[in-house]
Amino acid sequence: MNIISGTARNLVLAELPDNGIRPTAIRARKALFDSLGDFAGCGVLDLCAGSGALALEAASRGAAWCAMVEKDPAHLECIRENCRRISATGTTAKLLIMEFDIFCFDRYLPQLPEKPALIFADPPYDVSADFFKKLTDSQSFVRAVNGAKLIWEIPGTPGAAGEFINAKNLYNIQFRRFGSTVFLTAEIAGEEK
């Protein structure tokens, strides 16, 4: 696994020790990031960060800061190592490692430099729909990140998108398939537009 583009291009990242973990495929990550455009100066929040690859790709592409929320100790050590590696390349993004369950947002969101422009989420597929509903139904979470763009990797199994399509507090919902990987992209908004 490596950084695809930007100041840390081709940097090899440490991989997660758990073989049961499914990192975002490199081709899907490249297509997704190329489609998102310019990251210059934006803030990025990565939920269920795993190895930190999504946030660190954004950091390499010019994000001002990237916060990686993860609770698994082994994953946190992998993120720390990857932050050390990317910092050594001259990438200037402020990197925040946040040891929290993603639902403890009342504890980690106040620590962010500002409201994030972009939120990545890639929880394990078996809990993905439940996590998605719990976060997007939470008025406290939605108010705190109102206006951010959400990018959620969803299970690629047939019919899985149905569990994500009628989300509260999300607008301009789109499903984007890159190879076998499917992402939901949407704008978070606490009030009808």
C-alpha cells in the first residue's frame, strides 16, 4: 500500500497487522481521489481510519490538517508509523491521531482545528450500515459537521446501497463505483435546503 500522488507520492505505508481488515483498494483510492479534485487547505476527518491511508493521501495532496479517529490499539500504532513516514517526506499537513470510538464525537470534534470540509468513513462492512445510520441520524453530529462532504465506503454486495439511500440529514447523495469498490458521497446538512 502506498501514497498515490502529491508530496509523498510512492511512499510505502505500513500495513495493518490484522489480515481480516479490508483496506480501500489502491485503484479505487486513486480513482476516488482524482475525482475529488483539489485538497489544498482543507480539513479532513477520517473515521474508522485503519492505517490512515485515506487521510494521509489527502495530506499528501495538500490538505491543511487530517484527523484520524480509530480505537483499535494495533491500528493506532500503524497510523502513528504512517504519520512518521509521511512527515519525513515534507508533507506539511497537521496530523491528528484521535484514539476514540467514532460515536464519541462530542470528545474528538472539539479538538479539530476547525469544521472539516471532508469526512471519510470506512468501517468494517458487517457494521457499516448500522454505523452510518447512527451517525447520520445524530443531530449533534450533523450540527457539528454541517456542510462537510461525506464519503462512505459501502459494502459492494448486491442490494447494500438500499441500506444507505434514505439517510436523514444528507443531500445530493450519489453512489460511485470504482472497480468493485462503492462509495456514497453526500453533503451533510442539518436542515432542509
